[in-house]
Amino acid sequence: MISRMLGPRYVQLAKNWIPSLFTWGTVGGVGLVWATDWRLILDYVPYINGKFKKDD
């Protein structure tokens, strides 16, 4: 349906940009983890969460 509204040219342009958008999204996500409190974000990752258990 979207391809009918936009046309084949824009669908092809969007397909060409997907790898770049994925790459920059990944870089942005890693940059966000680096710039913020990494424990706050990485506590939701199952494998990493078990490595940093606090002794309460």
C-alpha cells in the first residue's frame, strides 16, 4: 500500500538507506550507553545482568 502511494523510486531509495540507518542507529545506541549510566541500561540485558549482582 505504501509503495503504491510513494512510487517505486522512493521504495528503492528507502531500501538503499536501510543499512545506513541500521548502522547509525547502532552507533547511536552504543553512544547512548557510553554517555549515560551504563549499569542502568545494561541491567536489562539478561547475560550481563547476572555478572554484576550486588551483595545486599
